[in-house]
Amino acid sequence: MQLALENIDLRLGGKDILRDVSFAVDDGRFVSVLGESGAGKSTTLKVIAGLLPQDSGRVLFDGTCVDDVPTHKRNTAIVFQDIRLFPNMDVRQNVAFPLKMRKVPRAERLATADRMLAAVQLEGFGNRRTYELSGGQQQRVAVARALAAKPDALLLDEPFSGLDEQLRAEMRQLVSRLHAEFGMTSLMVTHDADEALTMSDRIIYMSDGRVVQEGTPADLLLRPASDVVRAAFNDASSIEGRVEGGIFMSGKLCVSLADLAAYDETRAGDAALVGARANAPVEQVAPAIPDGPAVLVRVPDRTPFVHAL
Amino acid sequence: MVLPALLLLGVFVYGVGSGIIQGFGIMPFLDRTEFTLEYYEQALTRADLLGSIMFSLYFSFTSAILATVGGVALSALMTRARTGRLTRLFGIQVPITTMHAVVALAVICLFSGAGLFPRVLHVLGAAPDATSFPSVVGAPSGWGIIAVYLWKEIPFIAFMTITIMMNISSTLGEAARTLGAGSARAFFSVTLPLCRGAILRAFLVVFAFAFGSYEIPFLLEPTVPKALPVLAYIEFQDPDIINRCYAMALNGIMAGICTVLCVVYYVVLQRDGKRKRGRR
Amino acid sequence: MNAPLEKRNRQTLLEKRKRQMRRATAIARTLVGVELALVALPLLVIVVWAFTDAWPWPDLWPQAFSARGIEQALSGRQNMGWDTLALSIGIAAACAVLTTAVAALACRALCHFQWRGRDVFQFATILPFIIPSTVFAMGIQVVFLQIGLARTVPGVILAHSIVALPYAIILMTDITRAAGTHREEAARSLGAGPWQMLRHVTIPQLLPGIVSSLSMCYIMSFSQYFLTLLVGGGRVQTFVLVLFPYLSGGDRTIACAYSLVFLVVTFAVFLIFELLLRRFGAREEGSLYG
């Protein structure tokens, strides 16, 4: 489903939370909304899900205005930062909840729930109580629950920020894999530039309720529209190198072009590498990295280094 | 750290316990130490006891159930209406602050023979004179008692549930809506079940209070049957101190009925506690 | 496409949904309004009756007003007056402070420490909820007579505190649990002594709970009739004891006048607590709608 916002304005409590926000997410894409806290990112998700009605502007799903559609009929699903599993239900019931709301027969919805749990690598956890699970497991249940809704748009509200670094990396891979597998239009809010770079097709940078820049990861990284965007990527996470035969090389580092998160084609032969995709095969990134995907970071006056995610 | 509380609770248990013991005829201060079930027998075979128990159970259960339904509804409405602090102050705190007996007086002023409500009915042509309206004082149906408890306890139940309901509805209720539940569905399948512990607790508090308090039945009840606490106090006041044993036996019966509830409460508390520990 | 028409269409869709949401809110608001009216009605009747001189059937409004009820209620005749009021307020205040302090300690033990018998203790704290206070009152009277606490002010305060304790504990449990101990640990690591920690960290973070507990215990003690009657034995005359006989008496003006004084005093104290609460910046709902 193609998702679009047109000129959304929203005031809450006398403050402008969103100002003239417009962007579109093409069908099946994974797009990140990046920005500092308080930039209006989460509010944007709430407007899309219909939890907060905007003051003006409109929300379009596949070109149709959905402003009059209440939340529960919009067929979007949010994965919340604070997880929000229902403690009065077991894990399977949680995942089956959206199907129950859609009046799917019991046997079918439980089967689907188990399938979704398998997809998030939680086979056999169906009968557990939600509070028996670890934080990472709970968040995976939340992802499974959102997927079970077969949402037209999957909305992720800082889904990993409550987890520790190790888990976060695993969850990123998992979500990227699930996105590739299920192919639903996804919009993720994050304040983590690495996360946005490595996971998204496109990035929307928001600041103070406005969209500051929208583009591919490479666009934002290599051609930031303003200082705030540049600062978000820590001034430099790109690394200079050469491209030969579909391989990017910089010093000892060799990465397949297909695995680059961003790559400045305008400088073919002398490209800037910024990061590897979350699902990049490890050995192609660099032998030095223990495992997992990585971002290459260059800080001025320092040797470029590989930052494992 | 728990010593002061233990001390207070100790006094409570000691007080209740020594009362119950007196019900078995043991009054050390009168040099009576013989255990006897005589007073319980007397109390239990008393003709009007069953009537009193039933009457007490009837009006306290009715009050507690209606108050719970009303209180949860009020809590949900206030959550939905996003009422301000002032509204909650007036709609919830003011009734909690008001003394029960004063509410009884107000109910008398409103509904007794010469009260405001019969007057309004009269003006509307529905009641010819002051006696045609069913009296609120001494009504066998106890509706005056129930009315007082409802006025007091609906806000109390709301008070006990509104914070948790607001929290749940703004997090889990919101999550349910994004997953395809309409507001009513989200309320009944997520918010309400999660408030169940708080609601049940509030219900039991209201029931036990209505069941065990003296003032309201004393002011509004019919001559027969009398509410249990009133019955017990009448015996307690009797100049013949032996009648105290009898009063204490009645108290023992009251405490017994409440203890059964206590066990229910304990089970609920345990289950709820387990759940709470797991909630994020 | 016709541009102005399309623009109107857009607005109406959004407007339609907003109208629906507003209507649902309006219905909820109306019902809450009905509840407020139902709360107000009995109180207003009391106020009107307190000043009524004559109100013949079937008039809807009194024929004549007078201040005789209020005058009597405040004049000091018949055991009543400022002394009684002062005594009642004193007892209620003492009960509020005692109960809240005890409850604060108990909550701390319940929320932050694991110890043997904790569950039993937690269960015991709700006993006064379940066992009727009339049963307790009749039982404790003899005990207090024996140990000389009956018919004394401390005895009444003690008895009131016991009955108020579970309410105080319920009111303070959640906030104690939410406050946790990490701020105290931080304070201690920064060199705060036990008293400094109590003054600057512990009490401030529990303040909303403390204030609502104080307020609740105060009200409970102030309006406690039966327990005061039995433990006070007629010697400790609180406002309620004086008020109560009038409630079942024949003179409605006097009864309502006493009730009005009672209401004004409780609300006044309650409002003081509320203002305190607000002054100390307790905003329980602060983050709910953000």
C-alpha cells in the first residue's frame, strides 16, 4: 500500500507539533523517520494510525483519503516502544488478538498466531505469559502481533530503543528479514542514525515538527540539506574508497556494492561508502568484524573504523 | 519498619478477637472463663436473625454491585471525556469527603413524605398528598439505604479504579485500537479485564463497609428486620452485661461472613499481584 | 477535477471524523455532567434546608428563611461549638499524621523489601477493610476499658488510626512502588545522610501519596461515629457525636445546619490538602495525554 501525508498540521496543548508535514512511502518500502526526540516523529505515526486527528491536511492510503476512517478500521499496526503486550492474555492470544478483532475463526487465528511466532523465532512460546519473557522476546511478540494483523502499513515507534545493544542488532536483522519476507509498507520512527541508515530504503529527517529532508540514505548522508541533518550523522560516517568490479575497497576493506547502505554513484570509481546493509554477509564486510553487519565510520583526523551494529 | 503497623493491626486483631471470645462466654474481667456455645445457639436460633442476615446481605450486595457497575461506568466516562481536575474533584472527591450520615439526611430531605421529590411529583400531578409517596425511612425494600450507599460509593469505586483505567486506556487500550479493536471492544477486551483486580477489591471494600456499618441502617432501616450491626449494638447496650456475649456472638457471625469474603479477596490479591509484577 | 470541490471534500472527511469523535466525547461529558448534578443535588438541599424557617407542603421553595439553625450550630449551646470543633479537628489531624506515618513505613517494607511473612503482613493490612468496624468497636471497648484508653482522646485517635490504616496503605502503595529506591541510592552515593535523604529525597517523591493519605485519614476520622461513640464513651465529644442525634430528630433545619457546618469544615480541610498537593507539583495525569 502506498502511504502519503499531505500538508499535515497539528497543534496540541498550544504547541505546533506538526507543521506542514508531507511525504509518501511507496508500496512495500521500508522508510525511517529520523530525528531528535520532540521532533514530532511519534505524533506522525499516531496521525497515520488515526489515534490523533490532524488539524488540517490529509492522510492518503493508496491515494484514498482515510481521514474519516477510525483507528481500528485503518488496518495499520503499531509496534510501540513500550511494547504494550496485553498482560491478561498469553503470548498466543496476544498475537491472535488482531485476528480476533477481525472475526477470524478461532482455529485459524491460533494457527496464524503460531506461524507468526515461528516467524519471529518464538516457536513454542505460545502458552507463556507475556511477563515471563525477556524484553527482547516481548518485543518480538509485539512484532508478531503487528504482523498477524496483516497491516497495510506497519508502523514502528522506536521499537528497539528499550533493548540493549546486542538485542537491538538482532532485532534490526529480524525486522529487516521480516520486511523482506512479508513485504508490507513499513514506517519506522527512530532517533538512531545507524538504524535508519542500515535498515531503510528512504529516510525522512524531521526536526521541530517539519520534514527537513527526505531521500535515500546516501542522499542524507552525503548531501545533507542542513546542519541538523549533518549533525545527525555525526558529521561523518562515510568513508572514501574505490569501486572496482562491483566491489568497494578502502584499505583492507572490501564490500560488495549491493551491500552498501549508501553509495555515491556520482563519484564512480572513487566512491564514498557509508554502511553495510543489516543483512550483509559478514565476511564480505570485513574479516576483522566478529559477526553481524557494520557501519563504517570516519571521524575527521582519525583512521576510519568499522562499527559493528 | 512494619512494627508500628503491626502494633495497630495487633490492637485490631486483639480487639476483634477478645470480642469474639466473649461470644463464647469467656469474659475474664467478670471471672467467666468457661467456653460455651450457648450464645451462638441463642443467636442462631433467634427468630429475626435470618431476616437480619438476609436484609444486611441484601442491601449491601445490591449497593456494592450497583455501585461497582456505576463506579466503573463513571470511571470509564471520565476517562473518555478527559475530564479536568476540577470535575474529578467535585464528581469524585466531594462525595468521598461527605459523611454517610449527612447523605442519609439529604436523602430524607429529598424523598421522605414531605421531601422535595414528592413535592415535585405533586406539582406534576402524580402524587395527591404527602403520604402517597413510598416512605424512604423504614422502607422494607431498603432503597433509601441503597441510595445513600450509591451516592457515596459510586464515586469511591471510580476513585479506586480511575488512575489504573486512565493508564491502561492510554497505553494498552490505544494498542488494541491500532490492532483493529473499536473503542468499546478495546474497553471490554483489554481495559476492563486489566482493571478487574482493582474493581473487585473496591467491590469488596464497599460490600464489607455497607455490611458492617451502623449509621445508615440505623437512620433509614425498617423496624423489622434490622441490619446485623444495629441488632448487635442493641444487645450490646443492654444493661444486663451477659447480653454482651449475645451481641458478640452476632458480631462473630458478621465477622465470619466477612472472613469468607476475605479469603476471596486474598486469592484475588495474589493473582493480581502476580500479574502486576509482570506488567511493563 | 474541480479543485474547490475537491478541497471541500477533503475537509468534510476530516470534519466528519472529528465530529464523530467530538460527539462521543460530548456524550461522555453529558453523562459526567449528570453525575455532577446528582452529586450536587443532595448537598444543595442540605444548604437550603439549613436556612429554612418554614417550608409548607407542597411548595418547591421555602416560604421563609432564617439563620436560627446556623446560629444554634455555632452558638455553643447544647455541647456544641468551637471547642467540639477544635477537638474533632485535633483528633482527625493527629489520626491523619499517625496513620500516614505508619502506612508510609509499612508500604516501604511491602514494596522494597523481600522478607518472610510479607504476604501475611500484606493480608493483615487489609483486615480492617473486611472485618466490620462495628465488630472491632464493640470488641475493643472492653479492652480499652481495661487498659485505661477508653474515654480518652489518645484511645479515640488510636482506634481511628486502625480503621484508617488500610485506606492509607492502598493510597500509598502504588506511589511507593513507582518511586523505587534508586533515587535514594543516588542520594546516598552523593553523600546524603539518613535524615537528609528522608527530607530531600524520600518525602518529596512520596508527597502526592502522603497528602492524599493525610486527607483521606482526616476525613475518615472526622466523620467516624460508631467507633468514637464506643471508644470515647460519651466523654470524648466530637462533632459527629453532637451532630448525629439531630439527624434522626424532628427539626430538619437544625439537622441540616449542623450538617452544613460539618460539610464546610471537611471540605475546607480537604481543599487545603488539595491546594498543598497542587503546590507541591503533583501532576498525576501530567503525562497521560502527551
